[in-house]
Amino acid sequence: MKKIAEQKLQAFAVGTMGKRQLSRKELEEQKKREDEAAAAHAFKEFVETFQEAPSKISKVWVKAGTYDAGSRKEDVRDKGKLYKPSSRLEAEHEKANDYVKMVANESKKELLANNKKKAQEKKKSNLELFKEELRQIQEEREERHKYKHMAKSMVPASSTSLEQETYKEEKETGSFDNGDPNTTNLYLGNLNPKISEQALMELFGKYGPLASIKIMWPRSEEERARGRNCGFVAYMSRRDAERALRALNGKDVMNYEMKLGWGKSVPIMTHPIYIPPILVAYTLPPPPSGLPFNAQAHPADLDNIPKMTSHDYMNEPEMKQQMDDVLYKSIVKVVIPTERALLMLIHRMVEFVIREGPMFEALIMTREMENPMYKFLFENESPSHIYYRWKLFSLLQGDSVNDWRTKEFRMFRGGSIWKPPPINFYTQGMPEELLADLEGIDCNKGNLSVAQRDRLEDLIRHLTPERQKIGDAMIFCIEHADAAEEICECIAESLSSNETMVKRKIARIYLISDILHNCSVKVSNASFFRKAMEKNLLDIFKSLNAYHMQLDSRLKAEGFKSRVMNVFKAWEEWAVYPKEFLLRLQHTFLGITINSIALVPCE
């Protein structure tokens, strides 16, 4: 074996081993440990600054003399004595400690008293607990009755005041229109003394739901000697009240000619006291259809609904497409539940599902599977489930509990159309389709009240070619479409004067154009404007021709003419009237006489 030289062995002995470099993770951990150690050390030092050990050497202060600069003398009474500092707040500190001790003692006493009281309550028998519960229920019932009587006492007070005012003024036709455009209260004069409130309810209830009804029975012999009574009927909707006023004013009821007029407005309850049977049937949910969410198929598709199972729907593409086409045109009608307890339960369920998520809904469905109150979660075709599903979707889209969008929509892509329930259904008036068979209703003829007529004339008088003002006037006219003839006559009369400024003439023409453009909207009686305006257009453009001819400025005349002709172009594009009729109007405005063109009435 070869021997290693001493020089090499010595070199190995003094050599050094190379160190492995730390990884990035190890370096970060090492730095973290160092930072923690440094922070701990700093915190320790910070704490020690407040907990410094007292020095073993006693340090005291020795008083010296006090030199008075004013008298130039030195006070040596306390010289050489030890200085013992005292706090000014020592007395206050002692008072605070005493107060804390007193409060602590009182809290202990209250705690002991509460414990004794709880112990006594625990000792009460079941009979005593039941008595307390009955007493609490009775107090709540009495409080509800008190508020109920207070609410009821308000209505007779207003009726009594109306009765006294009526008898004081001795007006046979009842109370006059005081200018309130929103009152729904009708005064009934010259009533047969034998007629009852039930008979009046059935008579006036045909025209809409009633908020209240009352007959002013005679209180004295003088009132009985008159041989007639008076009363009041309040509707839920002003539109229904106007309709009843037109239909029943002057009608012979039990051999007495009934006189109607507007009375002072009365408080309207949230729910009517009488609902016409035809309206009750209108608000009922539709019959079962067998389609998802009880969707009602389009009448044209009733014979095209394929009879199929879920297996056929999944495996037969042709039948699936046919069913999808039927569902796409079907309508899901949402009806608000009439049972208040169920309605409140649905609202509470929707609130928690929105807050907690779909897992909460699944949990409730698991726990309340046997509870009949929660069957709306399982019966997908029931009206309550349809309302629950729509309400959940509506609130998630930003609607509120009492205010929602009534526009039809599709909840699912390619699914049926959902029709939300109307807001304040009873205050919107009876639907026109339910009034078609009633006698005495002429929907084309209505009257504006004094206040409404003044409002219309004021809007027309101050109308300028500004979009906002023309829009406001147009909305007023559309909202009072039952008086379309009177509104059109008022507008035509305003255009007959040659003293009006050019810009006001143009603004009123634009108003007519806006009304005709919006007469096809889904507003009650809005379509009446088309026929009512047609009767006045020929006279209107005759007046406009005379006005155009008497303009002094050529620029004004050309500008006026170009604007009117632009209106004709718009009407031709909208096809509001036949072309022959529009051509006749243009020739009338331009002063061209063509006998061969006859007036073509609108269908």
C-alpha cells in the first residue's frame, strides 16, 4: 500500500468544506424568524420601559429655603425637611373609587333580585302561565279594536259634514263639483226612501269596485216629509266614478229620477267593500293547462299541443321542437294570493332565500315536506308557486315589494311569457272588455270636470315647441281619453284664431301629431282620439290656410308651411289615416280645390 506524503496530509487537515447555499424558501423563513425575534425583542424593551425595577438606593428630595423676591427675605421654615409630593386629584380619585364600589354593590343587589324573580317565575304553574298569555292576547285585541273604531269614526264624520252642508244649502242635485280632480265620491240625490244600500251597491257596483256606500237616512220629521233621501257612493277609481256618473245621472230608479254629482273626497280603504262578480272572475287564476307553470297556450296553438311524455320530449326532436314553439307563445299569468297568511309566508320565504341563497330553500323543502303551508314550494303549477317564483325573480331584478314592473317578460331563455299582476288593481278602473255588455255606457263620449277643463286650456294656452311641454300636454290628453271629443274640440278651437303667434300654432299642431302617434298605446280609450280628431282636422287646416295666407313675412310663411308639410309626411309614414284623406287635408291647407277628391272616412 502506497504511503501518502506528509505534505498532502497536512494540506487536507487544514482544508475547509464548502457550504450548501440556502434556497429561496429557506432564506425567506430565516428572514421571517429574524424579524419575529427582532420584533419580540423590541416589544420586550417597550414593556420594560413601563415596568422598570425600582432602584435599591432610596432617592429623596430635601427642601431648601424659599426666597421671596418681593420682600427680599428667605423663608427657612421647611428648610432641611423631606419633600413628600401629593396629588391634587387624590380626593377625586377616592370619590371615584367609592362611587365604583357603590355601583358594584347595587348591581349585585339587582342581580340577586332578578335571580329571585326568575326563580319565582319558574315556580309558576301552567295555569298561571296560560292566564298571563290570555291576558296579553286580550290586551292586544282591545288595542286593535281601539284603532279600528278610530279609523271607522273618521268616515262617518266626513259623511255627516257633507250631509249637513247639503241640507243647509238645500240643493236638490246634491253637492257641486268643488274642483277636486281626484275625488271618487259621488253624491246621490232624489233617492226613493225605500231603496236600500244593498240595492245601490248592486246598481253602482256594475261600473267598478266600491270603496264605500251610505244612505243619509232622515233624522227628523221635516226630513221625512221631503219624501226623498240622499247618499254617497265612493269608487276605488276615478275612471269608474266618471263612467257611472255618465251612465246613471238622471236615470229612473224605483220611479225616482236620480240626480248625481261630485261629492267631497273620502278616505279610500285598501280593499273595496264590493267587487263586481265579473271582476272577481277576471282576477281568478286560469284553469289548469298541463303546461309548465300552468302556462296558457295561444288560442291558435290549442290544437297543436303534442301529447307526449318526458321521455318523448328528450328523445323525439320533432315533438320537442313542436312543444317548444307552443311554450314560446304561451303566457304565464301571475295572480296575487288572496289569503293573507299565505302571502306573508311567501314574502318571508323570498326574503330569506334572497339573503341566504338557494341552499336555504332546499333546507326548508326538506324540513317542511309534510307541512301544507309550504306546498307552494313543491306544486310548480299552482298559482301560489307561480307567484312565489315571480316575486323572487322580481326582487332579484331590483323591484320592491310594493312596486314592480308590469311589462311582460321571459324569465327563461326560449320560455313562456310571464305576465306580472297589475299594481293597485282595484284603483286602475274596470277593464274595458268587461264593460262591453253594460247598457248606458258610451265610451266615446265623456266630459272633463271644471278643473280638468281649466288645466287643459292652460296647457294649450302656454304651449311652445318644446319637447317637455308638448309631452306633458300629450300625456294629459291620453290620460283623459274618455273625453276625447271634448279635448279635440278644445284644440281645434285654439287653432281657429289668427291672432296666435306662429310658434304657438306650430306647437299645437305638434300636439295633435303626438296624440295621433300615441293613440295606439295600451291606455284605456286612447284609440278614440283617431276618430275624434278626424272630425275636426278639415276645419283645423282651413283655419291654418287662412293663417298662412295672412302672414306678412315671407320667411315666416315659408317656415310655417315647411313645418306643416313635415307633419303630413310623418302622418303618411305612420299611416294614421288613408292617403286620400291626408291628400285632401294637404290640399285644404295649400288652398287647392279639387272636387274629385272626396273625404274618405276612417274605418
